[in-house]
Amino acid sequence: MRELRDRVAVVTGAASGIGLGIAEAFAAEGMRLVLADIDGDRLEEEARRLRSAGVQVEAVETDVGDAEAVQALADATIARFGVVHIICNNAGIIRWGRTWDLSLVDWDAVLRVNLLGVVHGVRSFVPLLLASGEEGHVINVASMAAVVPVPGISPYSVSKHGVLALSEVLHAELLETNAPVGVSIVMPGRVRTRLGLPKDFPADSEPPGSAEPGALEPAEVASQVIDAVRHGRLHVFTHPERVAEVRLRFARIVEP
């Protein structure tokens, strides 16, 4: 999809972090936006800021783990703009702890948002992309944890492995039907976001780990997402220096 101006993009988890960075990048390309997040107050604050800059924005408070809520998001998109061209399934959460210590509540929360949230996005929006007959794109934001499991965040790693598999299957299915809809799976490393921080963490404070070497700003991830949409890239490693870790992991898997 080369031309983005006046196209319609939906972004979940858009009130902060990578989601907000992607929304801002889409806005800079002249796109019309539907932004979704479970934090309605922060979402509306960011939507007002974008509107003041002349961007057409609809803000919809949404729990992506709720299939009916995501369908309502899709309905609101069509009601406002009549069409959708890009769905960016970005919303995510994290829980820390050893695999055997984490509660089932923690497991359920992470899988519900990180994996089922993407499933719900695909089920509600891909039929709309196909029905439009126009070029479309699905962006699923995963993590390096989708290909290099990380001790201490087992539910997160499991959920992101699932997002990778879902995205690759979806891509293959769309190719089989000759649909003009692309898929990109985004696998960031360290990014300066509020992921995992308490809701009351001061907005003007630096998140822990934000100064780590190689940490990117959300805008830097977003620029790579724009490039992936324009060039139809399936796998997007925002930190190419870490691809060596992926090769080592799969080399271990196939060792006799």
C-alpha cells in the first residue's frame, strides 16, 4: 500500500507508547484515524491533541480482550468513515514472575489481551478490509519475545509466539485468495514505553530501562511500520542487531 493519505487506520493500545507513535506517524501521512485503548481518559487527551493539529480522529474506549467491544470498534469505524484500510493490533500487557508462580489470573489477563485481542481484531476487521475491495493491511505488534523467549515473562512470550503464528497463517491465507491485503508482524526489542508500569506512574518520569543501550523511541518503531506497509514486509525486526539471537535460537531447535 503505497498511498496512505486519506486512508483510514485503526490502532489499538493507542493512548501511549508504540501505539501512539504509530498513530502519530499515520497522522503525519495524512491518514484518518480511529484510536482505541482501555484507558479512555488518556486516549481522549491524545485524540484532542491530534484533532487540534487538524487530524480527523475518532476515539473509542475499547477492551480488546472483549470480542463484542472490538466488534463495536469496527462498527464505530464504519459509522464514522465508511471504510477501513489498516488495522493495527498493538494493545498489550505484561506480567512478571516464574512460570509456576504466576497465577492463572495473570496468565488469563495476558493471553486475553495480547493474543485474543489480536484474534478479535482479525475477526472483526479483516472481513471489512476484504469487503472494501481496496488495498488493505494488517499490522500485528508482537515482540522479540515472539522468537526469543524471555525468562520471567512466560505468559508474554507465549502470547507473542501466538501472534507470530497467527500473522504468518493469516498472510498465507490472504495470499491464497489473492486478496489485496498485506500483513506485517512487528517484533520490537527494547522501546521506551510505559509497558508494565502502574497507571499512576508519573507521566514526566523516565520509565525504568529507558536508558538501556539500543532502546528506541516509539516514533522510530513507527517509521519502520510505515515502511513495512509501503513495501509489504511480513517480518519487521525493529532491532536488526538482535536477529543473530533468532538464528541461534532456531539453530538450537534443529540441532540433532
